[in-house]
Amino acid sequence: MAYAKMRMNVKERNLNNKKESYIQSVKTCLAFTLFAFVFQQCVSMQIVQAQTEPSDEAVIDAIVVTATKRAESIQSVGLSISAISGEDLQARGAVDFEDYALTVPNLAFGATDDGILANRTISIRGIEGLNTTGFYIDDVPIDESIDPLVLDVERVEVLRGPQGTLYGARGLGGTVRIVTKQPEFDEVSGRVHFGLSNTDEGGLNYVVDGAVNIPLSEKFAIRFTGYQKYDEGIFDKIVGPALTAPGVSGMVGAPGAISGDNGPLFFENVDDKTTFGAQLAMRLEASDNLEVLVKFLMQRTKLDGFPLADFTYDADNPPRQIVLKADDFTQERLFNIAETGEDEWFQTSLTLNYETDIGRFSSSTGYFRRKTEEGEDSSAFVSFTLPERTLDPQRTIGLTRTAASAPIYQRLNFTTFVEELRFVSNFESPFQVTTGLFYQDTGDDEDFYPPNYARGAGVFLSQFIEAAFNFPAGSVPPNDLIFTSFRPSDVEELGAYAEVSYDITDQFTATLGARYYDTETSFNDTRDGFANGGPSTTGVRTQAEDGVNLKALLEYQANEDLYFYTSAAQGFRIGGASGGLPAALDCPAQAARLGFSVDDAGSYDSDDLWSYELGAKSTWADGRVVLNGAIFRVDFDDIQQVILLRCGFPFTTNAGEAQSEGFEIEASFLLTDNLFIQLAAGYTDAEFTEDVAQLFKSGDKLQQIPEWTYSFTADYEFDVSANYNGFARADFSYVDESISRVVDLENPRMRPAYEILNLRAGVRSSDYEFYAFIDNALDEDAVFADNRTLAAEATGRPRVVRNRPRTIGVGLRGHF
């Protein structure tokens, strides 16, 4: 009764907080509306009527992209590509990855790796999993799980389909490129921006950012950008054993434990998030032919708590299909263990461009360093899930009725060095060539430190070991160590590529491409603790491969407004090694039930695919309508599958074949000089085409792949006076349901479909902009993923990655 009453009080408090937050949000919106009305009346007593017909000069400007290493109009690039300009990102209010990712057809994302800060993966056209999508800042490949704030970028390019020739191993399904702004030589310029908002279930948030461009001479300029973003937490935490484990008789050696007699503790908005970043770019024209670009970027993100929603169900009687929900804003814990994280990354790059009469020679050198630290509460798993699965039923030793404090910590140190030498021709002939050499060395050190201890539980663990192996009583010394690990790995990739195109006629162009690759992976894993069955080491394991990726492209320029292309392209993903499976916690038996041995968990080969695409790009109505589309088919072989066992240990193996088919359509309409409409839709049917015993059957859906994704944008501008314009904008995105095998491979969970609506309105002049916005206006509880914890999921309690609730705010932007 006490538990139910407390739970009810918490729900009532959350409801009251939500009501108060909503009332405050409404007040904010009404205040802005009143301000905008008064401001408009003061500026002009009469609004100039918007034109109802577009003028002859009004056209939709085609974005210039560099996806093929050449600067080309997006309307004449032989691949399916979405490009979002920096101006459009600003108009959308896009700051984080998810802000623009939801608008890209056939792009999906989830959380498929351990932890919070380094677990995101990106899927394009149904090709899912770790390292299937390349992620670049300018010409430097980086870890796809980072989230650079897009507050000062030229554009974002999303390339669909394998990019195996120009981009190598990490472009299996596609590539995402963030192209930053470069310094300009003409004049001093800059901008400042401040935004303030309120989030339901949370509180006040803010973002402040700015950039300045300074020419130091006619040949040398710098550009500096800085930003800080704060998001108030939306989750509350209740601490106390009587809540999450009724009947628990005691707490074992647990600093900070709250006993049932003292009552539970309540903590509000525990998941505050702060992000700080800076960029410095330098541009030098060393001569008439040589350009030098130097860039430094850094970003630090700090989490005061994990932004994860608990979703509970009866583990003894689970539903046939677990449909994940993200509407619970209360985290129930046994102990007051801080779940925090900090992610810091730094990138520096040097680019040299030398122009000649025959083309451009380039050198791109990049270095990327990332350090991530996270701490998680694994007490529920260690105290209850583990013993329930392993105790000898004939010998009860009390673990199921005693809770132990068990924090677990993980550190990631990630470094990448990249060098690429490239030549892009400009021949006065039908032949053109893009060719280059590529080298990348990536080090990834992962360790669980400080070690995961369950303080005071060693005596019970010792008794368990004695019972399991029939050792004499008292023969196993107590040890509180649950798990620790150190896993250094290194991946080297060497590539040589060329794409040669030939103008068969003025309208037909054929391109052939190839990339030779040579990769080597080394790995070592040293472990210890009860969960590992004691100390172990794998020794150094290596995996090496080489091969060739191919590409063929045929382009037809029917006229200046109509373009067709068809292509066949190959992609691959680097193989590797892993730490294998421990002998403890029933891991080998669980793998055997799925048809795998301990040896299968030691290494895995590369997987590869062939993609076939037919596309068209067109411009209509004298440049006021743009319609692009593509259809595709992808055959995916020897797929790298991450197998996460119930014991909490994953391994990677090659298993199965799949096929993905679908299409994308993107349409833009300038209906009047003032009204712009944009539509985008993607359809993906991604299924396994081969039976894999105990895992998949032919026809099963690939995980994390929504069948439909579509978005709609309406942007309306109107004259307020000679110096001020008004604007109103709506952005709507829909993501279809998908399944998740991230945590429970044998019982896929359902991620429901969701809809996100963002609204913005304001006034602007040539120097200033004032706006109000409502993000997630429908207050949708969107499930992005179920989360893989650092330890293992507590039985019956998935943790869900979700979006932010409805957020209402205002902002001011200035230019000079």
C-alpha cells in the first residue's frame, strides 16, 4: 500500500508539474503573440498583402554539393542525395542530429551499442548496424555516434546508397557529411543568437551561440564559432528498496543506500544536459594556385543523469509482443547512485588545394580524438536478475532477498588519423577522372574502470560458486568484484580508388569506379570478476582482408531541366575481432542454444552488398517546382550481427542474407513568392532472405528499419513594412513502426510509429530576427530505441531512448 500510495503521489506530482509546465508554456506563447502584435502595429499600421502569384524571377535555387569530390548542382549528381543548407537548418531550428535526421527520407537511427553517449547508429535504406553509415565533418571521417551541433555549417549532405569507391568501408549503406563554413576574405561579419524555452516535464532551457569572420589580409582570414546549449532534465528519480523490490529484507554494504524504514527519496529533473563547443577555421591563399585550410573543432557534453524512460512489464508473464512506450518520466532505483556521463571530442584538419590547368590536387589530413566516461546503476541486475537465473534451486543463499549497491563505469578513448591524397581532373576532353590514395588508423580503447563492485555481496557470490561447483564451504574467498575489462583495438585501412567518366555524347555520360582496400584489425581483451568467471585474457587477435569495390554509373541529361541516371555499386564493412564469451553466467550455453560456439564469438569477417538504383531529377514551371526520385534494390550478404545474450555479453558474427527494396521522392514547390512547400517520402522493405537457425527466418524484418518515413514543410513569408518581414513555418515528420533486436534477439520488440510537429513564427529585418517556436507541438512520446546498458538489462525493465516533450520558447538573432 505504501508503494502504491507513493507511486500515485509521484504520478500526481508529475501530472501537476506537467500542468504547471503547460500553463507556463501557454503563457509564454501568449506573451509572445501579444508582443508580436504590438510590435507589428508599431512598425506598420497596415500589412502589405503578399503576392498571390510568383514573379518571373522567383525560382528554387539548386544547392551545390561536393559529395562526388566535385562541386556540382544537386540536380546533376548521379546518386540519391538530400542536402539541407545552413539557412534551412536555421529556419527549422535544427540544432541536434535528430532535428534534421527526421526530415531525411529512408534515414533511421537507433541506439545499438552500450551506454548513452556513444551508442547511436545510423541506417540508410535498410542497411543497419555499427559502421554501416559513414559520418564526416568536411573531408574527415569520424565516429557516427557523435552529435556535432549544426549551428554554423554550410550544409548537411546525406548520400544514400553504398559509397564504397570514394568513401571506403564506412559507407556501406550511405554517408552523412557536415560541411562547415569557411572564412571569407571580403569583410568582417558575424552573428549572435540566444534562445530560451520551457519543456513539459522539465523546465527552462537555453542556447547561446555566435560566429565572427575576420579577414586579416586580402589573402588570410579566420572564422571563430562558439556555442553553449543547456537542456533541463525531464526525468525524476525515486530511491528506495520498498519501491522497486517489495519484500527486500536488507541492504548490503551500500554507501548511500536508503532503507525502507527511512522512506524513499525523490529527486526531480535528474537528467540535465549541457553542451559546449567551439570552432576555429583559418584560410590562406598562399599563391594564385595554392589554398590552405586549417580547422580546429571541439565539443563537450555533460549529462547529470541518463535521459532514459523506464518501461516495465511482468517478466514472469511478458506479452507476446512487447510494444515499447516512453511515457513514464519516473526512474525507480534501489540506491542513490549517480548515472552520469561526459563526452569530449576534438578534431583538427589540414587541407591543401592546388589548382592546375588539368585539375585540382588535394591533400586532406585529419586527427580526431574522443573521450567518453559514463557511470550506470546496475544494482537491479546484479541484485536480482543475476541470482534468479543462476542459483541452484536446491540451495538458497539469500541473494534474491538482499540488494547490493553495484555501480558500473565505462571509459572510451577513441583516436583516428586520416590522410587522403586526391586528384580531380578538369580536362578539356570527354574524359574526367577522380582518383586518390587513402589511409586511416583508428584506435579504440574501452575499459570498465573503476571496476564494477557489489560492495558486501562477495560472501553470497562465494557461496554461489561453492554450490555451483561443489566446492567445500569456505573454500572460495569472498570477492565483491563483479566485472572489469580493458579492450584495446586498432584498425588500419589502406585504399586506392579511381572513378573515370566519359561523355559518350553531349547527353550520355558513363562512369566506372573501383577501390582497392587492405584492412587489418587487432584486438585484445583482459577481464576479471564474478560475471566473467574470474580473470581471463584473449591475447592479441587479428583479422585482415583485402579486395576491390566496383561501381558503374550511366547518366542521361535529357535537357537542362531533366536528368536520369542508373547505377550499380558495391560496398563493404570491415571485419574484426571481439573478446569472446566468458564461461560464467550460462553464456556458452545461451550461445549454443542459438547455434553458436565459443569459437564463433572470437572474430568475424567483412560483409558486403550490391546496390542497384534508378533515379530522375527534374525542374518544372520555370524553376518553381523541383521533383526528384529514385528506386533501389540492395542485396546484403554475410551480415555482421551483434548477438547480445541474456547473460549481458555480446559478440559479433556473420549470419544471414537480406534484401532491401524501396524508393525516395523529394518535391519542392514555390507556390508564390511568399509560400514554399516541401515534401519528402521514403519507403523501405528490408527483409531477411535466408533462414538462420534460432535467429531469423526468411521474410523477417530487419531491425530498426521503419517501412515509411515522410516529412512536410510549409514556409510562408509576408511583408510587414519596408524594413521588416514576417514568417511562419511548420515542419512535420512521420516515422513508421519498426522492430528492435538490440537487447532481446529472440523476442523482437516493437517501436511504435510517431509524428513530430514543429512550429515557428516571427519577424526579421536585414540585421535582426525575433521568433517564437513550439517543438513537438503534439507532445508525442517517440520511442527512438531501447537502450543497451553497460551491464545487462534488469528483467522486465527496458530503458527507452526518447525525444524531448513539448517545448515552447523564443529566440533573438542578430547579424553584422
